[in-house]
Amino acid sequence: MSSIADKIQSVTRRIQNATEAAGRPAGSVHLLAVSKTRPASDIREAVGAGQYAFGENYLQEALDKMADLTDLRQIEWHFIGPIQSNKTRAVAENFDWVHSVDRLKIARRLSEQRPGAQPPLNVCLQVNVDQEASKAGCGLSELHDLAQAVAGLPGLRLRGLMTIPDPAQSPEALQQRFRQLADALAGLRSELPDQPLDTLSMGMSSDLEQAIAAGATWVRIGTALFGARPAKP
Ligand SMILES: *Cc1c(COP(=O)(O)O)cnc(C)c1O
């Protein structure tokens, strides 16, 4: 088994190769290490190898790990899982980014509950590009109204869009889904010129190449860094 440091290196190489192949500037794609279900010791090991951005899906699990890692002040925490209303306060207080905002009620609560002493919370709107009713994310047709409303919330900075396409599609079909998200971001940028809108959070262990070809700026990688996950705790 290779170490976490080795895996970070090999994922970083995949990212560099895909970035270069897409003709994009070096350093334009960031690695988010998805540490859900992994112990705090894995995060500590990754930080030792120079990885500082971590994505978590389950609030209580994340808070427990944060408590174990308070000495590592350089960590940037990203919440990437579904958010229920009763969890927004802890998310607003403890995370730097939320990638999974898909309705206004949650966005309003995050904005209101973001402590004034902290900078505005960076958020991405999660979009369902497959239009499947069963999955999280707002539809492309609802995106415009949601983005307009979120852009007016003082506790948030609207950084961009996130998606998790159905993985059971060909690489070509996946890349097309990622392109749809990139097109949607370009549309929002012209409508909301005062928001940063610099972020496309898309691509996981098995499809980061397709996502980078379509313009990803954050790829969210779990399995390729930490190995296969045990069942959800
Ligand atoms: C688990 C998860 C990932 C990481 O997926 P891998 O296939 O293990 O790389 C990325 N994004 C989200 C939202 C996740 O829940």
C-alpha cells in the first residue's frame, strides 16, 4: 500500500496532466481532499504532506475531527454534504466553504448564522445536471432565481457551482454534464458581475479528467487519496 503522501502526489500529477491537456494555466485546479469516514490521523498525515483543504459530508463527524486537529490552523474546511436546517448554525460557524447549497432557506440561515467576526462564508450552489428528481441539487431552470437571491445575502460570498453527475454514464456524457455546469456559471457571471463566481466544484476520483477538461477549479477526491471507504457511519 502506498502512503497518503504518495497518493497525494499521484493525484496531483493526474490534475497537472489534465490541466495541461486542457490548455489551462498550471495551478488553476485545486485539490479538495474528501476525508469523510476517515480518521483525524489521516487528515494529519495529509497535512504533513502539504494538503490543507478538506471536504466533509457529515457534520458531527467533521466537528469531532476538528476538535482533534485544532493545532493545525492552516486547514481549510469545506462542507460538501446535504444540509438540514437544524445543522446550518454549526456549518456557518465551523466551515470556510459550503459546496452543497441547493435551496434559499438553507442559504438564508447560513448567512444569518455566519458569525460577524468571520469573513463571509464561501458558497457554491449545487446543481443537478441530470435532472433526476431523486438527487440533491437545484435544477438548471431554478438556478437563475436561486443565484440572484443568494447574491443578496450579506453573510455569503457566491463563489460558483457544484455538481455530482450520475457516475453511470460514459466519459463523454460526463464531460458534457460538466460543460453544462460551466456554461451555467458563465451565464451567471454576466448577470451577477459583482459576485466572485470563480469556482466550478466538479470531478471526483473516477472523473477528474473529464471535469478538468470542462473547466473544474476544485476537484473533490476521496477514494484516490484515502482508499475505498467503509460503509457510511
Ligand atoms: C464522497 C464524495 C466525493 C469523493 O468521491 P470519491 O469518488 O471517493 O473521490 C466527492 N464529492 C462529494 C460530494 C462526495 O460526497
